[in-house]
Amino acid sequence: MRREWRLAIGLSAAALVLAATGCIRSRVLITSDPPNATVKFQNVERGETPIAIPFIWYWYYDIALEKEGYEPVRTTERFRTPPWFLFPLDFFAELAPVPIPDTRERHYVLKPITAP
């Protein structure tokens, strides 16, 4: 077999192996009491609780919840990077053959508006 063919087969096999790997899937699961509060994530309305929202960066995120008859909740949450997603371990986490879930859970309690 010619050298070029062996190289092409080797590169194709490496590409197939990398394509079959999993990836890191980070998301935040937001719940509230009472349920069905409108959620704004980074100032973008995303839906009602309970809701799962994907995120890419481990950093600070602005979260706001609103529901008629309740005081709005506004907060900034920090999602810290898990140790296995830090260099150099992140390389192996990305190459794992299955997806690695990273689900953060946040629960907020909305207070009813009291009449003056």
C-alpha cells in the first residue's frame, strides 16, 4: 500500500474517533415557588419555571424571575468551573466517548406583594 493511502486512512480513522466523542453539556435548572414564574437569563426572556437553560462559560450570570402578584427576584449567580473541566483535565473530558452533564440547580422563592 502506498504511503499516501496509509496516511489518508490514518487521518480518516483519527477524525472518526474524534467525531464519536462526547462533550461537556452545562446547564442551569431554575425552579421557583410558586412555579410558572417568567425567567430572564442574561436579560433575555427564556420561558417559565421550571426551565433548563444551557450555558457555555463558567462565569457570572444575571437571573430575574417575575410573576404577577409577587415581588420580582433579581440576582447574579456565579457558576464555578468543576475541577475536571480545568486544564489539562478538560482535554480528556472533551474526548470522553459520552456526554458529561453538568447541571446546576437554582431555586427561588417569590414573596407575595403585600397591600399597604
